[in-house]
Amino acid sequence: MRNAILCAGLLLNLAACNGTDRTSPTAPPSPSPARAAVSGWVWDSAFRPIAGTRIEIVNGSDAGLSTIANSSGQFLLRGNFDAATQINATKEGYIGSSHALGALCASCALYFFLDLTTPPVNIAGDYTLTFAADSTCPDLPDVVRTRTYPATISPATRQNGSASPAFRMTFPGVRLLEGYDYFDIFVAGDYVVFSVDRDEGSALIEQMEPDSYFGIAGFASTSVGTALSNISIPLAGAFEYCKKRTSASLGCAPDATLRCESHSHRLVLKRR
């Protein structure tokens, strides 16, 4: 009798009377799949951010999920990703681009480069190029404050949707060091970026005397309209003069380097 009274007061989901469990245990809910995040940037072929680009998953369980790149061209997209997930970047006026994620990693980022639907301006030809140092660079000697070179701009081999340059500038007949005798030019429509740059420093290095050299690195950009003829634009970068090299390499003797960094150097280009 006492056992019967106790059983009557228990909840139905607990063990039944007389020690017999008459209900099946409820399995815990399955955890939701972890949602990963993929971030990245969208630029045009001249490295300008493209705000408002639609970033969309086009396959898998989250097909159709999308986000919009912000004013810096940056985006963050969360979803159920795997190596086969394909993500598209599209915006009116641009040729869309696609990435398959492949092997995922915690710090991976996607970089989209969208070409304009209008073709880039053709700037190929022969020019005279002048680099002029900022007037606030008092330590540079006169011999390197202004350097003028004959130059040729030629089309480069590039692929749509890539970060490859559209043109390359070379300097036939100029005494530049091998490997430091050209720079790349990126173009989007009529907007041109002169990338006088190497990861390790100067893009152009001119042999001045047997034991001295002049190097320059920087970026300059402008819109040229339908054709490039004569321009004079700011160059953000560095002029560097080594008065005495330590060896055949680019090493410079202690206290023998004169360098000036500025956003107000000049790049002057005139068509010949």
C-alpha cells in the first residue's frame, strides 16, 4: 500500500511503480552543425575596393545564402562549408568571379578581383619617364633628385579575375640592375596604377658609379581618360641613394645611405 501511494505522486516521466521503467528514455537533441565563417575582400583590377558586391554560396546545403561587401570591399559570410563549396562575387558593371573553397583553414581569406565590363584603356607605347623627389628631401644629392629615362609600356599576359598586371614598363638601354629593371601597371577602365614596387624594397635600381646606386619604390595612380599622353602625378614612396656599396650585392656601407620617404614625390610621363 505504501509503495502504491508513493508511485501515485511521481511524474509520469520518472520510473514507474514496483521498480519497472515503463517509459523510453528521450534522446538528447542532435547538435546543430557548426557554422564556419569565410571572410575576404573584393577589389577591381586596379586594387580599388568594390562596395556593394554580392557574395553568395551557390551550392551545398546553404546555396543562396549571401552577404554584401562593405565600403572597404570586405565581407564576412557564415555557412556550412566544405571543400566543394563554391562562392560567387557579382555586381552590376563588373564581370563576376567565383572561388571554390578547397581545403579549409581557420585563417583563410578569399580575394576577389572583378574586371569592369568595359575594356581597359590601352596605354602601350614609348614614353619618357621622370621621377622627381619631394622638395622637402634635403639630404638627397642633386644627381638623384630628378632622374629621367626612356621607357616602353607593353601589354602583359593576364587573366580575368586575377591580380595580375595589365601592362609592364621596361627601360631599354638604361643601366638598371637585372631584376630591378621594370615595374608593373594595373588598369581598371581608365584608372591606372603604376606599381613601382617589390616586396623587398626598390623596384628600379640604377647603377650610378661602380660603387654606388640609386633605387626608387612607390605607387602612383590617376585616371587617364581615353588615352595616356602626358601626366604629372604624386608618387608615394622612397628615393634611396647608396654612396658606397659593400659588395656586388645591394649591401650599402654604414652611414652611406641617403633615403627620403614622401607622399609628394612626382612621376612624370610623356609620350614620345
